[in-house]
Amino acid sequence: MEILFINVSEDYEEDVNFGIKTKEIPISIFEIKCEDIEQYHNLFRGVISILADYSTRLITIISEPVPLKIPFHYKQTVLKGKKMIQTDFIDASASGFLESYFSENEYRNSNDFLCIGEVQSWEVKPGPEFTPLSIIGLKGLFAFSEDLKIIQCVVFEAGFHSEFLAKLEEINS
């Protein structure tokens, strides 16, 4: 496992593949690169177990009317032909579902990520497509790419940043 820190700029969305931009500027952006698919899946489960201790939600942005089977309570809003689905808080038991959900996102043509916080309002713009206008309690955004064997992390709160990296180190040791 390797952690690569990315310079934070106002155009940070160009450095990550979330397809979103928040009005808040993150304090840290980093990628966790895995050596192989087995390490990726082990770290994925570890990251989910860390995030389950926070107010973490699954967010999916999709434009096609694809039937989604999400085993958690969620709400959805539609804006300019885009649908945003936001679940209630996830817990560690969601790991298996999330692992398969994130591995299938290329077939759904959707933007999927985990968010510590709750999106209150959003808008659709050309590049990036999804712009949250208001997120209550925003601490971090997390995207997963099984193909690239990376986990991207965009962190907005210093205390959470140090806690997350310390817990990640425990999982990796």
C-alpha cells in the first residue's frame, strides 16, 4: 500500500475522479494505491469499518433510470435529469454490499462515493456535473476504483484527517 498526497487547489476536482466539487476547499487529498486486487479488497473493508464510526452516507449521482437495489433507507432528488440518491448512515455490515456496488458502478454510468456529512442542496453544472451547495457536517469524501486499485480521499477537517490516517495505519499493520 502506498499513500500519495495530492496538492490541494481550488480546482481540486480535476485531480480526483469523483465528478463533484464542493464550495469548501479540502485540507488534504490523497490516494491509497494498492499493489494487487486482494490488498485493495482488504483495505476497502478496512476503510468501510473506519467510516462506519462516522456519519457516513452512500451518495450516487445517476442520469439514467437504472433500477438500483440499495438495502438501506435512502432519499432521492432529481435535478435537470440527474438523480441524487443519499442513504442514511452506513454501518460495518454494509461492507459486502458496498464492495460489490462500487465494483459495478462502471456498468451503471454513475458517480458513487461515500460522504461524511449530509448533502442539503445541490446543482448540476457542466464539469463537474455535481456541485453540492450545502453539506452539513462535511468531513470527507471517498471514491473507490477497483480497476485502478485505488481509494481516493478528500478530507475537510484536520481532526478527522489525523484520526483516519492513524486507523488506516492500524489496519495496514
